[in-house]
Amino acid sequence: MAYQRIDGDPDPETVRGLTFVPFLPDGRCMVAPGPALPTGEVRPGEYYLLDTSARIPMDTVGFRFQRVHPFAADGDHVYLWLDGDRYRADGHPDAVVATAEELADRLDPATAEVVRDAAHSFRTQTDASYYADNVRVLEPAYLRGTTPQAGSGFGGDAAGWRARRGMILDGVHRPGTFLDMGCANGLLMESVRKWAGERDLVLEPYGVDLAPGLVDLARRRLPEWADRIEVGNAIDYTPADGRRFTFVHVLLDAVPRHRRTDLIRHLLTLVEPGGRLLVSHYQSRGGSDRSAAEHLRDLGFPVAGTTAAEGATTAWLDQTA
């Protein structure tokens, strides 16, 4: 079979090799010296969309993906673009960073075609495809986690979880309700309630997630709050009873970049007067992305406060209406 574009995920049992085109937050590509695209074989026992897609880019150029999307194949060799960032600033200093167009001009014709196809697929992805990619990758990754932290997308232990997520409480200034938009297995809901209680603040947690499997998991983990955890999309979720919340928490990457203004405007309608919208952004250590506050200010929103921990920032917007 000759190289051709594809729409959909190849059968994992048929995939033997992978080539990646990694895209940084600013839209440029990050590839190996040469330049050369990160390439490698799928090892026995690996699921190529998770394990191999994490290992090869990390080993070759120090790149950590957030989303992965197959766009072409040549027999049992699959080509994928990645959306992510540098894992750390000092890793793989010889990596080549360039726009897709600049990179294609430096490559042989066949590889240049791969880069151009990747850029076209990456730049023209629909909103529906973005959400489908998130569910397709994150749901199985979280479901196979063996700790509560892994089931919420965090690679460390309980102490590390608190060190990197506890800063969200800096934006919690009163008792009330807390909606975690993108709650995964419900660990942040559970944690924020506990951490707030240590400050004599009572929070009643709620959760929404796009992935049905994660909502089921959260309900099993937290049966006392099962009726407060729903399947929904942050861009348009509205509670059936019309309630508003004292605090709403969301990650910027819950939606495509071009929908971030719509996301913030919508979620502010779910925040009660005197409450806050808490917006977090998780960043790779030494990566090229900016803080949550910087992104919000660029979008024209008045940031009332901000806090940070290693690899994460949270900013908040006050709701006065």
C-alpha cells in the first residue's frame, strides 16, 4: 500500500511503525536534528496511540503530547500529528523548531509531503474532531490508571497532586458550590472539598466530563455525589435545573484555541454573583506556553487574581452580574 491520507484510527493490531509531526503551542513544529521527523517501532504490549506516541517523541526530541491524531498511512506504518509542548526547556537542545512550511523546504519531497499533510490536518480540524480526539485518547489513558491521581491524568503521587493542584484553593474565598468542568474520575472535586475544609470553608462539589467512561468511574468512586456528576461539554453545558455555582473550574484546553473566548463567556453565565470562574492551564516544565492569566488577558478578560505551582497556573475572573 502506498502512502495515503486516512480518516480514522487504524486497527492497533496492524500498526508496526509510527512517524510523528509534533506541533508546539505557537503552531511551529519540533523535530529531531537533521531535520528528521521522530520515528520508531511499536513495541510489544504498547498501544500505539498512548504508549508509543508518548515514548518516541519524548525520547527523540523531549516532546510531550496532549492530543494525537493519525492523518496518513503507508501499509503498517502510520503518520500522526501531535499537539503538545516541550517536556522541559533543557531537554534535547538540538531539536529543530520551525514552521511546517520552513521545515518542508528543508526535507526531501516525500517527507515534505508528510509535513504539509500534517499541517493541513492539524490546522483544519473541526471542533467535533477535537472533542473526539480528547475522549479517544484521554478516556482509555485515565481508565487504566492504577491510582486516583493517574485516573485524573496526573503522573505523580498524592503529595505531588496536592503540591501541583492545591494552588487552585488560592482563588476560593468563600463557602459555596464548586463545579469542576472536566472532572475525570472526580479526584479534584474530592480534593478541593477536603482542602477547603482545612480552611473552614464548606464546598459542595459537582462535576461534568465529556467522556462517559470517566463519568461512570467518578460516580463509582464518589457514590454520595453520583447525582451531581454528568456527561457534558464545557462549551455548552447548562444544568437542567438552571442553577449557578459559586465556583466553576475549567482547563483552557477543554476546547480548541479558537473557541476559548466562547468557553469563558459561557462559563461565566454559570457563576453566581460574587463567585469566581477559575481557569487553569497545565504546562510542561520549561515549555513554551504561557500562563492562564496571560491567555485570559490576551482574550480581553479582566483577571482578578492568579496563582501558580510547578507546571500549572490558575487565574480567576470575578462574577459581579
